[in-house]
Amino acid sequence: MIPASDFLIFAAILFAIGTLGAILRRNALIVLMSVELMLNAANLTLVAFGRVHQDVKSHAFAFIVMAVAAAEAAVGLAIVVGVFRSKRSVNIDELTALKH
Amino acid sequence: MVTGAFYSLAPAMAEFATNKVDKGFSTERVFFWAFALLVLAGATMTVTRRNNISAVMSLVGTFFGLAAMYAMLQAHFLAALQVLVYAGAIMVLFTFVVMVLNRDEAEPWAFHGVFSKLAIGVPALGYLVVKIAGYVGEAAEGDAGSASRADFGTVAAVGKILFTDYLFAFEAVSILLLIAVIAAVVVARSHKPDEAEGLTLPTEPSGHSEHH
């Protein structure tokens, strides 16, 4: 029998790794992948609590989160491709056009 | 460091002390640690690789490990969806985009030098873990390994609740996906007329294409 806190602490560590990847990396693709990691950590938390309370509501919530993450990944990657077309680079430090 | 974080936090020790949960090496625990190791190794490799394809493939491994953890939590529908949607569709999309962009990073990190990365990364990671796990300690009173009813987490159970209580959310997400598809096509397509009609390849400077 595994306590729920094991899964929750593990999801917290996964979320922290995703956050570090989104902050410390300059490649737009790696940042998008770190965001996917964070979303998965949240999903794991949802499913762990659903198990504790024996409720499939959290599974439905996690399903919606998965669909939204897919949509966000598709649009984010389309933006990366569009930016690459003009700037020939995926380095997010070079996207300074809106800086005053 | 991960093991230290696990076993030095008070809530976990309190649960051990009250003798409600298993203390030793049960089979479930061994599986949990094995998949946890896979997921953490995959996640760490994802955020540290310079090569984009290595990062994508380690994220695929991470998602497989996460699907196994969902199965351990009796979320069978979500485990199957995790493999199909995340590892099977989203990562394939990432792979195609990496193929289109086709370059390794020259300077991947925002901070230069190993020492500055560690000096910022380790305290940030520690702070995040401690903060999040502090909330975990208050909320996690339940046992995630005891027996549940037979139809928990099956396709039928989740489908029933999706189509009755959360029908609006379900339909709204379908519209959201439609919007995302249209947006992705519009944003990513070429805006030069010859490229858009497929007459020339994007690398050709001029527009003459019909005469070959």
C-alpha cells in the first residue's frame, strides 16, 4: 500500500523540474516540453487525489487537461515554426521586438 | 537528493509512525520506485539535453513511466490516453517540428558556467519542492494503495461522468480543439503566394515554377 503523499511529493518534484526547464533554457521547443512536464505533474496530482477519494471526477478533469495541453502544444509549435520562418532561430532571447 | 527529500519530510514520517501504511519493500513500492526513477531520469534529461531529439525521446520515456503510474493508481482510461495522446500524438508533433527546424543549439543555457547554473538551479528546485510539499502534508491523509471497487477508473466510469455531469466541458473542449487546429494551420502556413500554393519549395528565391 502506497501512501498518497508519495505520489504527491513525486508530482511536486516533477513540477519543479519542469519549472526549472522553462526558466533556464533558451530553446523554445525545450520550454514547450517543460510546460508539458508541468501539466503532467498536475495530472498526476489530480489522479492521486481521485484515488484517495474514490472519485472519477478528477479523471474527467485530467482528461480535459490533456486535451487542452494538446491544443496548446499544437498552437505553440505553430508559433515557433512561424517565428523560425522569419528569424531563422528558436532562441527566445532573440525575440525582443516588443521591448521598448 | 530525491531520496532525502522524500524521507525527510514530516508528513511521510507521520504516516509511517501511525502504522497505517506499508513500511517495507512491498511489490507495489518496488514498482513505484522503478517507474519514479524512469520518470525523473526522463524529465531531467529532457530539460538538460542540448540535442532536441534526445530531449523529445526522453520525454516520451517520461510519459510511458507516467502512464504506468496512472495504472498503479487504477486510472486505466487515463493511462491508455496518456500513451495515445501524449506519447503518441503530441511527441510526434514535436518530432516533426524538430525535423523542420533542424538545428542544434549553440548556447542552450540562459546562464553561463556550471557553477552559476547549480547556484541558481539547486536552491530554486529545493525551494519549489519544499513549498509544494508543505501543501501536500496538509492535504494528503488518504491511502492511495488500498482496494477500490472494480469499475473505478474504467472507460465506462469516466465516460459516464464526462457525458452527464461534465458534458458542457466536453463539448467546449471539442470546440477548443477545432479552434486550435485552425489556428495552427493559419499561423504556421507560408504567406508567400507561390509557397502557399505548393508551386515552389521555400528555399527558392524566385517564383518561377511552371517551367521545368
